[in-house]
Amino acid sequence: MPHVVLDKKINLGIFAEKFVSIIEKKSSLVKLTDVFVGKNKALVSALVIDELHQEFLIEISTHDDSTTIRLLSLADPQKKTDGVKTALGLVAANAMSMFPDVSTLRTNIQDFIPVVGRN
């Protein structure tokens, strides 16, 4: 299962407040549009069109000293294509650009996380 673990707990309220929709069109179309925030979790709505048309949710869950970004199991995409992994990588890169002291602790999609400037 594709995932990214960040080395610190991020503030989900700030993440949702600063989040702007992302549309990336390369080998696939990736759209990240809305963020829904709970106490310790947030959901990002995603659409990927590549070999399939897939709509799914990306879950961001915070723990005492880390943050995990993964596919929500209840709305898991049919196939974990490169476009799906790119969507996860874009959410991780977005979080790391908002929170400059946060970095990747572990992941199995390193090649799909773009290098971005820090705010």
C-alpha cells in the first residue's frame, strides 16, 4: 500500500487552511480538490485519470510525533497506478512545503514525491 510517513505531527487545521487545489497534467491527470478535517485526521479528495478513471480519498492521520499519508481503505482506488502514487506524493510535498521542519521519515513512493521549495 503506498504511503508516506512524516517525522513530525502537522497541524491539520493549518494544512486545510493553506491548501489550494492542485491539478497536474503529465502522463496522467491528477486533481486534488478539497480537504475535510477531523480531530486527528484529514481527507483530501482526489481524481486520477490515466489507464483508469479513479476517484478516491487520501487520508492524513496525525500521531504524537508523526503524520501518515495514505489511501483511505474505505475508498481505495481499484489500481495503484503511477497517477495514484503521484497524488499521494503531491499531498506529502504540499505538507512539507507548509511545514518546513517536517521531512519524510519513511515511504515506498519516494520517486513520486516532488522536491518543492519550503515556505
